[in-house]
Amino acid sequence: MSELKDCPLQFHDFKSVDHLKVCPRYTAVLARSEDDGIGIEELDTLQLELETLLSSASRRLLVLEAETQILTDWQDKKGDRRFLKLG
């Protein structure tokens, strides 16, 4: 149980992007049939909304990678202590 108290993770609360509110054009395009297609006048707005989704996913990925590195480093340190105790 003391190992959990020593755990350096921050347990971030990932807030997902509500694409219904933040990306209405993207949501509308998803609801269409393939035959309707995307108009050229929609491309700028659609690009901005897709960049918003990409940015959100990138932030979550960076945090997850940092947490993975923290766990790896923490486990390595624990492993070093065990090795020192044996020697």
C-alpha cells in the first residue's frame, strides 16, 4: 500500500472536446451522407475545427507520454533500490 502513496503520478482529468458544441460544422459533415459531400465554402471552418480536435488530442498525448515516462523512471528507481539492498 505504501507503494501507491509513493506513486508520483498526477492523475490528470482529461477533458474531452465536445465536438457537438465546439465543432458544429464537423458534426454536420459527419451527419451527412457521402453523396452530399463538402462544399468549398465549408473547408476553412472545417479545417479550424479539425485543428481544434487535433490540438486537444495532442495535449492529451503529451500528458500521457509524460505520465508514462514518470512511471518508467519511478520503476527504474525502485529497481535500483532493490538491487542495492541485495548487494
